[in-house]
Amino acid sequence: MKHSEGFLNIVTDAKTRIREVSVEDARRRTIANPDAILIDVREDNEWEAAHAPGAEHLGKGIIERDIEARVPDKSTELILYCGGGFRSALAADVLQVMGYTNVWSMAGGWKAWREAGGPTSAAEES
């Protein structure tokens, strides 16, 4: 996907303040910490097509509104992913502003997950 210069600039800026994790490390972290939450921030139609098993869906458009009700403990480990790692970086940045202290963005997003052979689920299965 071709992204606009303005969008890439804000993503690059956000990435100076957030931590990224590889697909392999994301999978390892969620296994090692059963309280860690994998959050898919993609659009509803992307989620419905397929997503990582066990992931929760909080689209980027609503995550700020709904995160505190879903995850009240701001020290909970959160690993966010989107299609390519851009929207999740922006969402991770905002969650840190909201006081979440253990937030990660999965580098490469869903594309990297699938390329790494990560398991997938359809929305009806989860």
C-alpha cells in the first residue's frame, strides 16, 4: 500500500516514542505472560477476514474510547498489531499518552505475522 508523506511522517515520529516487537517476540511474550493482551487495531472488515488467534479487536478508531473499560490496569502488557505496523505504532503512542506503561507495536503487523507462518482465525471462530 502506498502511504502519503504526511501519514509516514506522523508514524515515524510516533516510532521515536514507542517500542516495537517482532512477530516471533510477540508470540513468545504472549506465551510467557498469559496476562499479556494481543490487540488487533485494524478495521472491522480486516478483523473479520482473519486475525491472530486469541487477539482482541479494538480498532484504531475506537481504542482510545474503549481501552480503559477493557483493560483498566495500565501496567498490563499490550501488544498491538495492524496491517503493516503503522496504525499500531500510532495507537501505541496514544495509549502511552493515556498512561499505559507496557505497550508494544508489532513490527510489520498482520503482513509480517502471516509471512512468519503465524496461526490465523476467522472472527466467527474466536
